[in-house]
Amino acid sequence: MQDPTRPGLGTTTDVWSFQTEPTIGDVDLTGFSVEATDGGIGKVDEATYEAGSSYLIVDTGPWIFGKKVMLPAGVVQRVDPESETVFVSRTKDEIKNAPEFDEDFATNDDYRNRLGEYYGPGL
């Protein structure tokens, strides 16, 4: 079932797929600025493009004490290659309050399920 307030995010599986139009294609998002719905949160440190399991690792710099956050690809609303900016469909607080990121858990199924449920429908 699709959440009407979050187009393209009907299931936790969808949250791991880019939903942008046009598609991301061959754009390397590394180094792009990241804008939440209410302001900047940092820069893309790493981006993956695997079908059904894509995500961004964002270095938040001083915003949350130099920590990194993992954002499922489905929260990306659009990408502006000209300004090198990624726009995401979540607020700064929603991102700050997400399950804590640990690089050792980036591929851990339990962590990814928790993160997918957090960012998926009903947030």
C-alpha cells in the first residue's frame, strides 16, 4: 500500500530504490550537498546504486557533531546536477532521530530493516 504523503514509498523495499525523475543514471552523487525539507544537512560521502538496496551516506559535518547518517535512496526527491545538490523528503529532525549509523552495520539486514521501517510509510 502506498502512502499518499510520500509518493513512491509504498513499502520498505521501495525505500531502498531511487524514485527520482529523471532517474539518477550515471551521476556520481559523491560530494553533492544534501538538503532536507528544512535546510542543509551535509554532503554525500558515499552513494550506492544497487537495485532495491541503494543508499546515501551523508557526512553531517558540524550539524550533528560530525557524524554520518545513512539515507535510503527512496527519500531522495530530486537531484540537481548543476548545483550538485540532493534534495530529500525528510526534515532535519527526522534524519537526526533515525537509528544511529555504524559503518559496520551498513549491510546488516536487521539494521537496514529498522532504517527502512523508520523512513518508510507512517513516519
